[in-house]
Amino acid sequence: MCSNYSETNSYQAFADVYDELMRDVPYDRWTQRIDRDIRKYGISIAKSGYKANPEGEEALLESERNLVADLGCGTGIVTRKLHDLGYDVFGIDNSPEMLTRAYDSDDGRQIMYLNQDMRELDLYSTIGTAICICDSLNYLTGDEDLDDAFAGVSKFLYPGGLFIFDCNTSYKYREVIGESTIAEAGEDVSFIWDNYYDEEENINEYDLTLFIKKGDGLYERADETHFQRGIEARDIERLSAACGLEIVSILDSDTEEKVTATTERIYAILKKPEG
């Protein structure tokens, strides 16, 4: 574990404006891809795809195979989209503030959310699919953190189940974001994002200053610091081997082709052996 950096997933003020700041993220495209790959490689079936109504033990096993866990679900955007596609999905996040926003946005879906750290998964049954989208794994800055998260997923995956995730690479942090400052002024929220990448430690730090409009027309300032780690294809290969998961594919998330030296985000699918 990298002792020079502390992990943070506070999202205390960020949670209130997260959806607004992430409005340009292609959640629909990502969700459609996850749905496609579950159908192609996995064992979970959306409700619209059920062909039988088993009873007893088989019904219990089917319910577990069809469970989808959204790790690092944040405000639950992808969780809700998968629910609307018919999946029996629940969300997991270690930020109470993010989960509060997820509950507030539920709109009667009655999705279950668990306040857990993905390094210490403690689920009530096995699951057919685990997903972790939008850089959540990059917040695990130490080797032991990633080992524990992958081991937990493997432990609770039903044989034949999938682990689908994405992650930012060191190239993105070093060459694309680097040492930069981003500022944006909006009607309800403005922010200043100061970014710094430590190449020696492979840790990206961003200091976020938010100005959030309140009911009295004034703006409240909030400051947060977040740390992320670049993850490479070789890291995924090591992690999958260590936790006993098979690699289905490791691709460039943008092109869905082979990962290259200039890949900014990786999209990976791992599978638990059925034997």
C-alpha cells in the first residue's frame, strides 16, 4: 500500500453536485455495453429474458445468478439504468453522501443500496455479475487495496459470473490530465480543479474547490482532495490470476480494440470459472 497518500472517498460536498458535474459522461453508452456483454458472456438475465419459473432450490440459485452488484455506484446513475433494463441490481458505495443522493433519485424503483467498502465486501449471497464503472477502482491506491477488492468480488461471484469494470491508465493521468487546472462557472455550481500527477508513485491528486449556490442566492465554498492510481493491463492480468478469475477481454474503452500505449481508459471483463 502506498503510505505517502491517503485514500479519500468523502464526496461530502461533491455528492450534492456530482450529477451536474458528470452530465457529459456517456452513461447510456456504458450501460448498453454492459448489457450487451452480460448477455454475451454472462449468466445474469434481465427479467424480460426469463423463460421459466423454477421453484425451490433452483429458484434460489436462479435469483443469485441474476443478481448484479454495482460497486462504487455513487449516486446510482448506472444502477438505475440497469434496473430499467430489467436487471435485479443493487448498489454498493462507501460514501453515505453518495448513497443518500442515490436513494433520493430512486423514483419508486426500490433499489437496495449498501454502505460498504469494496475492499471489504460482505454480501448476503453469491451474485451473477459485478460491475465497477467510472474510475471507481482508481481510488484504490495500494496493491493490497486492489488485491482485497478483486478477491472479494471473486469470493461472491457465482461460477460463470462476470466482473466488468473500467479504469484510467497512467498515460491518461500523466499525458492527458497531467499538471493542469480546470475551471468552470455554472449557474448553480462552479468549480476549480487543480490536478497533479506523481509519476514516481503513480498517484494522481486533484484538489477540487466547489462553489455551490444556496437558497439565499449566495454560494458556499467546499474543498476536497482526491487521490487516484493509474491501472494498466498488466495489473489486471496479475489481479485476475491472483483471485482466480479468467480474462474474457481487456480493451481500450473508447475504441473497444486492443490496449495500446496511448489508451486512456481500459474496459475489462473477467469471469469466474464454472468448474
